[in-house]
Amino acid sequence: MQDTETYQFESRRKQLRLLIGIGLVSAGLLAGILIMLMAYPPVPRGSQFAEIRLVERVDPDEDAMESEMSGFPVPGGAFRDIARRTVQSVVSINVESSWSSRFWPSSGSDSQMFPENEGSGVVITPQGHIVTSYHLVEDAGKLQVKFADKREYEAYTVGVDPSTDLAVIQIVLGLGERVAPITIGDSETVQPGDWVLAVGNPLQLNSTVTAGIVSALGRSMNIIDESFGIETFIQTDAAINPGSSGGALVNINGELVGINTAIATDSGFYEGYGFAIPVNLMIRVASDLIEFGEFRRGYMGVVPKNVHARLAQVLGMAEIKGVFIEQIYGGSAAETAGLQPGDVIVAVNGQPVNEPNELQSTIILQRPDSKVEVAYWREGRVDTLQLTLLGRDHPKVASWLAEMGYYPRREVSTARYLDQWGLVLRDKWGEEDERQFGDFEGVIIQRVMRPEEIEHLQANVLVERINGKAVNSVQQAIRELNGAGGSVRLSIRDKWNVPRVVDMSELKE
């Protein structure tokens, strides 16, 4: 009996606890509902949306150019103006009869192959010179250029430089026709955090403009497959994709500061990291390609190495800076001037250098025979000396380049369009030219652009002499034509190998 009463008592106590728990939960829910109603009153009848606004629309006339949250300047309409002014000077380049072996590099172990047959270019002269990527045109057959306004032109390669992945092509313009070049900036003024726009033709999407900032400077990615490749890229998070090769990177003033060349990616497409060649380096290379058909760079003759914390400690340096000279080649500019292995170069022409690629990119801006002031650390003190850079054709340079197993590659034949004369000239090159003209030296007229103005002159003939002077290269032919007086005569061999003379005096402007 007692057990029964005890059981009933315990059962009632449990029920009471359950009722108390339910009451507490209910009270909590009611309290929560009351709080919600007080904080967020119900929508009045007839209203479609609540009066809660998470984002306020800012009057364009008030603070349109600046964020009150961060104080960071917002370009606003400036981007529209930059895009409008820039796209007219950025072109699409179609490469026919080409299957490039180059690729957009991957940051992973597997490189994504991109046989590009369409890319971008930037107009840099009114005469139609366009800078683009070497890896786009290295195997070029026929080049077609399209502008944003749908104008189309045929183009020819002026010169290429694999060591910087740059090339210059030229479009064939009508007599007296000119095109609008882009405004050139100064890449030395570029700093991380600067606004930039990438303009190009990614994935066959013509005249695409993307915005971002400069993420870093002086990047070396080991993507240029050349013994003396120069890498000092501007890194940006402006979207760049295959097809952007050769496009423009411009600053907030619409000035060209870089040529887009590569991305770092595991997927093969944009993942936030794009790279551009600084415009100062581009101008240095492009100027030589236009003037000489090749890039003429000065050589210092050293093997540089990064100065890390441990090396600086071993050397007894108070600061971790400069570039360590691991080796100096015999007879080089560095050896002749008095530099020694173990020295640490800290500045060139007053500009500090702290990475091997910084040293290389500083030297590459100088031509052969240029005098360079070098500040170097040795045994606890900094001294300066002056050295004279040597060219690739110098016997000492050629000798130690050969010892390294480096032989400059003979590139495919490049052509020059001479709009003044209406001719496209190229060097004699390849087996077909040898079969046609044998041991006779000269340059080939690849195309006659205005045949109605030049009698008895056709394409695929060999020009042996200009005004009686033998010519063995396009550059020499250009010099002779530019220096000719009132009479201009070409001594040629036609397609039947018959020699004759063509008078071009009337075309001289």
C-alpha cells in the first residue's frame, strides 16, 4: 500500500515538473514575440514592403566619388572615361596558320596548354606599330588586326624578343592614313594599391575592360623559357584570361603602364592573379624592334643571387639588402670594372636593387656601350664604380654565352611595311628563298601595296642593291632608302632570276 502511494506521489511530481517546464518555455516564447513586435513593428495595411532599408541610395551629387565607410576613393565615372579612351587603341589580333607551343602558366605542377590563335595588341605609333606578346605571334603566318570600331587590317611582324615575351607588328595603312596610339605612362610611378584597368580581348570577347588594383611589383614567375629571360611583372587582380595576351594595363589617368602577358592558375583561367610587363621595359624593347628589328641589350656579365637573412649574417651585413654576385664571367663589363665574386650590389645608377630580377631589369634598360654606376658592398663598406655594358656581338660576351650553351635563336623571318614606299620587305630566309635565288644576297619584296604607282615591280623579287649599294638586310635597305637623294633605283632579280633596275624616284616624299 505504501509502495502504491509512493509511486503515485512520484508520478504527480513528474507531471508537475513537466507542466512547469512547458509554462516556462511558453513564457519565453511570448516574451520573444513581444520583443520582436516592439523592435520591428508590423507592416501597415496597404504597404508591400517593410520600412527597413539596409542600403541607402546615395545622391550622385553628394559624395559620389568617395565612400564614407572607408575614405577610399571610388573612381565612378572615371572608369567609363578611361574605357572610352583606351579601347580605341587596343586591338584584337588573329593569327592564321599558327599553333603556338607557348602556354598561359600554371602555379601548380601541371601547366595548362593554350595554343592561342587570337589575342590582343596595343597601338603605340600613329603609323600603326602595335606591341603584343611574343608567344602570340611567334609562329605567325598571316596576321589580321581588328579595332573596336570593326576596322580590319593586315599586319606584318616587325620584330620579336623572346627574352621579354614582347613583339611589335605593323598594320598596313592606306596612303596618309594614321591611327590613334595609346597614351604612354611611367611604370616607375606604379605602386601597390593603385587602381588599374585591363583592356583586351579575352576568350574572343572583344574590347573587354576589367578593373582591379596593383597587387605587387617586381614579380618573377619563371615563365619565360629563355636563358636570359627578364621577368619583373606588375601583378594585378584585374581579371585577365587567355586572349588578353598583349592587351593594355592602364592607370586611373588612362595611361599605359603595362602589357598583359600571363596568369597564375591551376584551372587555366583567371583565379585572381594576372601579370603585366612594365611599360618602361616595353618601350625600351619596342623602340629597338622598330629601329633595328631586334632588341639590343647590354650585358654586365654576372650571375646574381638573392641575399637572404642567413647569407647577410655570414657576410656580416647589418641589413638584408642588395644582390649577391655569385659568379663573374671573364672579360665581362663587371670584371673589367673591378667587381668581384662575393660583392653585393646595392644600387645601379642610384636605384636600389634587392632582387636578381630587379638588377637584371635595371641593366636591361641600358643599351650596349652605356655607362652604368654601380654601388656595391664589400668587406663592411659601400663603394661605387662605373662600368661600360657590352653587347651580344662582343667577342667576350659571345664566348661566355657559348660556354653556357646559349646560342641566340634565329627567329622566323620578320617583315617591315614601309608605307612611304608602299612596300613590305623581309630578309632572305629559309629553304624556299635559297632554291629561288641561290647565293645571291639581298632582301625580298614580300608585297607591293600600291602596284599602280610602281611600274614593273611585283612581289617575291630579290632587291640586291639600292642606288648601287649592296643591301643584305631589311634594316640596311631602310637606311639606304631613307638616305637616298632625288633618285631611287632598285637593282632586283625577278621570279625568273633575271636582273633589272626599277626606278622609284617618283615615290620619294
